[in-house]
Amino acid sequence: MIGRLTGKLLEKNPPSLLIDVQGVGYEVDAPMSTFYALPVLNEPVSLFTHLVVREDAQLLYGFATRTERVLFRALLKVNGVGAKVALAILSGLSADEFLTCIASKDVNALIRVPGIGKKTAERLLIELEDKVDTLEVGGLTTGTRPKTNDESARTQAEEALAALGYKPAEAVKLLDKHANAEDTVEQMIRSALRGAAR
């Protein structure tokens, strides 16, 4: 099991990262909460990881904090929740917000996340309710993010939202309504996700 990666951040195209660890490039998928904490390209980065081995692929997921990884693993154990849905949940809600949803049994907050219907949200609340007290919530370590003030930032934000489960038209509408043209990719995505959660 690969539990942690420390190397140089070569690429970040939400939800995917490429990290160079002593000459080996690891492709890692990560939630947006982790993207917000990433340094600029070619700077050192360290992520907690979770490896999923399937018949046709080995998939690596990365997280800025141990808490995010704990939540991701807890989500994977819920019937009907796969890695893509788990990433979408951790992208749409911070660790604190997610645990608050579970503790307060807030179905409405969960069903705003792409890929989460009412039945899945209710299942999440039931199966994770007794685990809330055992999960430690740690703050994210903020990193310096590069300024990206061109049209490609908007395109990357649209692609990231699509990867998180939003339809292209929904992604465009969210970004038009909540994001600013001068924002970085991460800021655009964060604004869109916050707008969708309202």
C-alpha cells in the first residue's frame, strides 16, 4: 500500500495531479479541498494517499490531510459510494462541513453534491452517524497558488466541474454566476461549488 507521496508537483489539472518522486511520475486524483492547499508547480508537495487496485487499473488518490483520507476511506465503505462520488463529496464540502452534515442529519446539503441522490444521502447519514466521533478533523495547510488570469483558467474550471459530475451546461452556469474572470482555477471552482451548495 502506498500511504504517502512526497515529491515535486509537475501538473495539476483537477481532479488529477502528476507528482515526480525521484524520477517516477505518479498520477494522483484528489478532491478540490486538496487542490486549494497545493503549492505552485515544480515546488515540493506531500500528500497522504490511498491506493485502489482493480482488475484493469491501479488508482491512486491523494489528500492534503489525514482527516480527508480517513473520510474518503469511510465513504468507500458505504454501499453505492465509489471513489468518484467520494471525491465529489470532499470537493463540495470541507471535512468540517461534511461531519456537521452527518451529525445534524442534513440530507439537503448532501444531495446538492453531484451524484448524490436522496437514497444515497440517507444511507450515508445512517452508516456514518456512529463514526463521526471517531474522525479527527484537521485544518488544511494552505499553499501559495499561482495566478492564472487567462481564458484557459475558465476552461480548466469547467473541465474540473465536469469531472466532479456536473453537466457542461451546469458548470458554465455556476461559473457565470459565482466566479470572477481574474480568479485562479482553484478559486473559480471553489466559488462555483459554494454557489451550488447554497
